[in-house]
Amino acid sequence: MDQNLQTVIAKIQKLLALSQSSNANEAATAAAIANKLIDQYRLSSDDFQDANNADSDPLVDDDSYIYESGRITRWRASLVMILSEHYGCACFNDITHNPEGRQVSRYKLVGRKSDIEITRYMFTWLSAECERLTFSEARGKGHTFSNSYSLGFVRGIKDQLVVSRKEAESTASSTAIIHMNARYDEANDFMEKKYKLRKTKSRSSIYMDRYAYDNGRVRGANTHLGSAMGSGGKVKLLNG
């Protein structure tokens, strides 16, 4: 990881430590600033000043898997895909089988090392945050309610990533925006050429508790990014 990214990650670690508090406003504010730092770092002129110098951060395979499971947890798989695309990585399920013959899903990232590091960091933190909030707010309400709440949480994160990107792009150069947006396509092309992946069938639909999903979505939006940062460093929370 390059020195600039290490500095950004160190700042993010301190900010996200605040989210361990039960204070929802404090958690939302800390995470809003954390993601803003990431998007600003990735759109900085230093990061994209030489589009031809790809060797400084070449396309690579991650040396391990970001998520492994014998039975896929729907919200985790969705979170992996959302974060990897947002931060410029391609991702695929490198399926294998354990000694007992059971299928094991292994999600692997492909992209530039700096993008992989950011995706991994945010996935680790947001997975833990989703588990914490689901346990706190959906405990005892049944499996369907919990799953729907978690999926809503992930959708709320996706909504706010879109907002965050637009805010970061509003102060970035057009060249930087073009280069950053191209990173996902480049990673995806690299992955497809190397692994020659076959398209898989879409998953069957699952029963959804709409009330739980909507509550999780609002919580996910507030916990991860909140709305736009206002004056005084406060985050305007969404209404349920």
C-alpha cells in the first residue's frame, strides 16, 4: 500500500473507532467523513495525474479472498459486489468444494492494489456494523425480518455511495473523473480475459419483509454516509 493511502486509512481507522459508540449521530458523522476521505483520495490530482503510468499501480489478483462461505449470506454477497464496483474492483465467485464434497463460495477481487485495500477495509467494517445493528434492532423478530433488515441496510449503503461519489466529483477535474470511472471497466476486462468466466444464472427471489427492509435501508444510509455534510460538521439524517 502506498504511503498516501496508508495515511488515509490511518485517519479512517480513528474516525470509524467513533462508530463503536451507541450514538447514531456520532457514528454517521464519523463514517461520512471516512468515505469522503476515500473518494477525495481516489479523485485527487496526484492519484490520476499520469494516466499512462499504470505500472505504478498495476492490475492484479487479490492474494486471498474477501469473503468465503459454505452457504452464501445474501446481504454479504451483495455488499461485496456493491463496494467492489464503487471502489473500482472486479469481483467473482471462485467456487470450490471442501473435502466432504460441499460447495464453498470464495469471492475474489481483481483490480489495482490501492482499490483492493480500500474495498477490503470498508467491507470488513461495514459487515461488522451490519451484524451489530441487525442484532440490536432485529433480534427476536425472526429469520425473514433479520435478512430483510440486513439487505435493506446494504441498499442504504449503496444509495449513499452514489451521493458521496457525486459530491466528490463536484470538485474534481473531468480528467480525474474519467480515469476513476474507467478503473472498474479495466479491472473487469482484466478479470474476464484472465479467467474466461461463464455467466451464471440469476438467483431465485426470496420472501422479503418490506417493513424490515425499509428500516434497514434508512439505517444503512445514515450509518454509512448520512446525507450531505452540513455546517458545523453535522450529518442531516434521513427521515424514516
